Amino acid sequence: MGEAAEKARGFHVTTTRKQVITAALPLQDHWLPLSNLDLLLPPLDVYVCFCYKKPLNITNSVAHETLKTALAETLVSYYAFAGEIVTNPTGEPEIFCNNRGVDFMEAGADVELRELNLYDPDESVAKLVPIKKHGVIAIQVTQLKCGNIVVGCSFDHRVADAYSMNMFLMSWAEISRSDVPISCVPSFRRSLLNPRRPLIVDSSIDQMYLPVTSLPPPQETTNPDNILASRIYYIKADVLEELQNLASSSKNGKRTKLESFSAFIWKLVAEHSAKDPFPGKTSKLGIVVDGRKRLMEQENNTYFGNVLSIPYGGQRIDDLINKPLSWVTEEVHRFLESSVTKEHFLNLIDWVETRRPIPAVSKIYCVGSDEGPAFVMSSGRSFPVTQVDFGWGSPVFGSYHFPWGGTTGYVMPMPSPVYDGDWMVYLHLTKGQLKFIEEKASHVLKPIDNDYLNI
């Protein structure tokens, strides 16, 4: 991919048409409050991108119309995506479900699919997803020079987590293929996440979250190695299995692939920071946990919104480097174990209620100048990449893209679109960390390329 990607580095995307797609049926204007768990998210946009080979049986113009017609029908059920975020009298965000609609852009790019440097999404994916200016979600459909199609979306993280977005993508694809009724009708029943009365506040939440008014001042860096950048890799299934075996122990049994991989990256991040002259520093790892199955029963697969917590652990960098991978994996398992319970999420909901209307955020984002590196692992294993088929086949590539700023890194493993059991991994870390990981872990993480994707 190297030479072709270098030639395509400066490719241009030109918007050819812009429309606003509203729900196909009239909706009654109403307000939809954000839940206490939604309120833990700052105003950040998340991006997702899918690349498709040129439809054989239909023209691209017909494909565009199919997407727009299906989107209008999908918005009937997913009406929150057709609304707007507004500020209520207390200063908190709410969704005004007014069927304002979704900005839908059609575009063209002077680049072929094989020339896209998907390994570096900051150069490729970033140009193929829309910058959302209005509403809750925006969509861009780009026709490449070779006739292939890219579908990109950006959405407000305060309204939806990845699980909710995956539901929307699946429903949009099903309606595009005329597979109706849709298999998953979203629930916006906010009462599922109501705080308890009376409130029960556990002090353990104070160790994980804090009001934004208590955030330390942002750090500035002039070292190019400390600037965050994004990369996409793949891991073969057999390598992942070997890593899991290495991370497990006979005493504690087999740990999950996510725990094992998290520990593996944690050791690498710590090792990269070993050149830091300050002894005794700690590194923090947070792991995103979905609370649906813990909080809900009948509606655990359909609730639309954020049902997330980010428990984290901190360990001395010396220990992370010198102790075996199985020890680090046990530390990951230990801090996760206490935070994957129903009680944890109930405590978190109540804790937010006591702080409103002051926003709060996970402490994993708060890395002071005297602390070591921190990053968050977010599992995208439920990413339905092969099922987002709008009627002309599954994507040859699909990934989330989340350059969220700040100094805390972000890592998201997702299923491979081409080989069962393989993972694709999105890394948003400092350039220095990425370079070090590529040097030390080239046997595990391999840059995504056309040969792997068969394009």
C-alpha cells in the first residue's frame, strides 16, 4: 500500500449534493431528556466508516436513493437521531425531537479504494466522514474514482454509545434490503435508568469520577512524539489465542481475550514510558463496560443511549514492565470485577444525580503532569461490520474513528470484515507510543493493508 497511499495522501473530497433527510412519517414534537449516564459524556462526535466495492447490479445514483429512502424510514423508529441537542433551563443538554432531520451529503473523491491509506485513518477516514454541523447525526456517501462507495457517519456521543449506533446501522441496512420489520426496535425508556429514591451514594464512585470543575488544567506539549495520532492494525486469530494463553495462568484460569489484550497493550505503553526519569510513576488503564445486561432484563438488547462506565486501574510502571503478562492481566481482571455489577451502575446513576447540573467525567481522562501515561480500552466486538449490507454486499472495510483529543489514549478492537476470529484494532495513542508498539509488537499488531482486506 505504501507507494499508492503516499500518492493519495493529498486526495480531495468534493461535496456534490447536500440534503436534509427527515423521518418518513410525521412525529409529534417532544423533549427527550438525557439519562444520568448520558450526562457523563462530554460533547464529542464519534465517526464510523464503511468501504464497499462498486455495486454490480445498480448504479451509484440508485444506491444513493436507496440509502436516503431507507434512512427516512429508519428515523421513524430512531427519532432521536432526527432531533437536535438543546440546553434546558438548568443548563443541561436535552434532545428536542422535532424531526429536524439528518444532514446527508453526497460527495466524490479523486482517489481509488486501493490508494486509501486505511492504516492511517487521520489521512483517509477523516476525509470520508462528515463534520457534523447540525443535529445529532450526519451522513456522507462518497463515490471514489474507481466507482466504489464509502458510507461515513458522525454522531453525538451524548446521545448514543457504540452499541446504540450499531443498532441503528443494522436497522438502516435491513430497511435498505427490504428486510422488514427491523429485527431491533429501539427503546428510549429513560425510566430504566432513573436514580433510586432515596439516593444511595457509594464512595467508590468518587474514586472513578469527578466533577468537571475539578479537572486539572490541560497539558500542552511541544514534543511531536507526544501528539496523539490514529492507526489501524489487524491481529490474526491464532496470534490472539496465543496471547490469551500467555496472559492466563493455571492458578486463575483462562482470562478473556479483551482482558489479555488490554494487559498486553498496558505493558507496552508502560515500557515505552520507562525512559521517563521520574521513578515511581503509575500508568492508568480504563476499560469501557456496557451495563445493559446488568441493569436491564427484557430490554437489555434494545435500550438506545449510553449505558457505560469506565472503571480503571493504576499500577507502578516498574511493576507493569517487570512482572509477567499474567500478573498484569490479573490486575485488569481485578479492577473490572468490582465494576461489572448491577450495584455499580445503580451507584453511578445516583452519584450523577447528586452532582447535577454540574457535569462529571471519568478520572481516567485526568492525567496530571506528574503522572504516567493513561489510555482507555473500548470493546467494539459487537461492531456488526459484516452485517451492514445495504443491498450490494458487505463492506470490505469498516471501522470506528474516535480522535477525541486530550492526552488520554483510546484503543478499540473490532471484528475483522474478512476473516472470522481476527481482530481489527483502532489505536489512538501518542506518535511515540505507536512507533514503539510497532517496533516491539510487530508479531501481534500488523498494519491494515490491501492484501489483508483483499482489495
